[in-house]
Amino acid sequence: MEHSRFRNLTFSKNRPTENLVFKLVTRWTPCILLAFSLIITAKLALGHSFACATIRDAQLVSEKFLETRCYSEGVFVDQYRLSRDELRYPSSRFVQSDESKRIGYYSFVNVVFLLQAVVFYIPYLLRSAYERGYVSRLTSGLQMSLRKEQKRSMEIHGLAKHLLLTQGKHYLFSSMCVLFETCNFLICICQIIWLVRFFDVTSTPIGTDLSSWTSYRQFYFPSEGSCSVARRTTSGERLSLDAICVLPLNEVHMYMFLFLKGWYVFLTLATFLVLVYRTILLLPPFRSLVLRLSSPMASRSTVRDVCARTSYSDWVFLRAVQKLVQNVDFARLLGRFLTMSQNKGKDPQPQDDSDEKSSIYEDSC
């Protein structure tokens, strides 16, 4: 009978059991990156995103050929530095150096954002494939019988019995949850490194002043650059043409880069705090405190006794169940699980609803 009850719940809709930080990393961040990728793709498709022109021998090559070659081969910009004498004066201007910097990211920003969105989404796919809605199927009976108190009591009784039978067998479940959260932390760090290296915002040459917003933009996200195109004339002579290219999307790239860098740093700190939180929960008093704060309708004595009888892995699974049921149902579940655990796994009949409701508010203050 127990097997048929849980089997009939298989076709219910799965509900997520992850925490808020996990959602920010695996759900919200891919949506932000997809939106940025679509914006850049739309600007590239609608035009006015890249233009090149040459003054000398402009009749030898077409404008489309020039832009295609420069767009595919990359645009170079001169590094701007301040001389040591001019650093003393606030009104000093940039002087051009002989070194050049290649803007290689301009053609692939939308693709890289799309790849980063996929990388952030991988932990969610792995967790969904591992859980396969297991916790949701266990608790979906309570969702389908909200107005049937007798059936709700039977579902709580069956769920408590399932928790008792599987007690001590949730080590893999808790380990996978911690593993996925660790993956989120490592992914955030790797994404910061990837983002900074992709836009080549890695180091600043000695003597370069980037104290102003204009100098920062001109150094890392210039609005124009130069391109050299080589081709042969009809007589076989090799001809090299120098062109000036306008990079209007670099302003959008700069704002997106600054936002994503700050967002990734925030996600890194948040995922690190989650790992610290998981480590603190290894202590039973903290597990009891968290469960008592998150289930205010359960009595303190019930929460304390349940935490004393469950391991860390069982507590993690119990918290996953709590996220999918109502507070009153979870309080009744704790009371029923504690009663069955004290009776050493016996299968008592479901208690009367009046007795359960009185036990919920027992010793609550």
C-alpha cells in the first residue's frame, strides 16, 4: 500500500528544493547573461555596431570587404601612457606609445556570455538529474489533499514512516547537495577569471593613469582603433591599407563587464558563506536552532528531540522536505516522526487531528 501511494505521486510536478543562493547562481545569472547576449546580438544584427574607413587608396577596396577583414582579424589600438614628468600635473594628456593592443573580444562577446550562462546552469541540471523530483514526489500528496484532513493525516503518517525507514541512508543526498554548492563556488571564481582575461583587463602598464572614468574606458574599452588590410592588385603587387575602425559597442561592453564583475564577486561571497553555513551545521546545537527558527509552529522539545535522533545527512533531507510543505504540516510531521522513533519503528495508527494540533503548540514558548 505504501509503495502504490508513492508510485501514484510520480506524475506530479517537480518543485525545487534549493536555497536562494543556489537559485541566484543557477537560475537568475543565466537569465542575465542570456539577456546581455541577446542585446549584443540584436545590436550586431541591426547594424551600426562596426564601421571602418580608409583615406588612402579608398577606391581599391570596397567598404564591405574592409569591414569584414577588420572584423575577423581584429582591431588594434595604441597603448596610451603618461610620461613621468606629466604625471605631476593633473591637466596632463595622454601621449601615444609604440606598443599596440589587440581588441580580440569585440566579435565574440555575445558568444562568451552564452557559454557562461550554460556553465552557470550546469549545477542545476546535475542536481535535477540526481534528485529527479524525489523529494517533490514524497510531499506532493500533501499538496493534492489540502482540503481533506483525513487524507492529509494519512500522508503525514506515510511520510513519517518513510523518513524513519530511510533514517541514516541520506549520506549520499547530503553529500551531493554540498558538492553542488561547492561547484557553484568554484564556478563563480573561474567565471571571474574568465571574464577578466577575456576582456583583457588583467594588468596596467607602469606609468598609466587610470584614475578617471575616461582614461579607464579609453585604455580597456576604446571607441576606435586601427586595422591593416593587405591585398594584391590586378598587377600582382601587394598593397597594404590602413583603416580606422569605430567600435560603438565597447561602451555597452564596458557597462556589462563592470556589472557582471561586481555580480560575480557578490555570488562568490554568497556561495562561500553557504559553505561556511554548511560547516557550522555539523554541530547539533546549530541544527536544532536553525530548525526551530524555520518551523515556528513546532514545539521546542519536539525539535530538540528530533535533531538529537537524526544525523547531519538526515537533517539535510528533512530540511529539503520542509521547503515543500506548509508549516503546520511540517510541525505535525516532526511530531509523528518523533513518536514513531520513540516507539522503535512501530507503525501506530494515525492519531486524531485534535491530538496532533495540541502537540504542535505544546511547549512553544
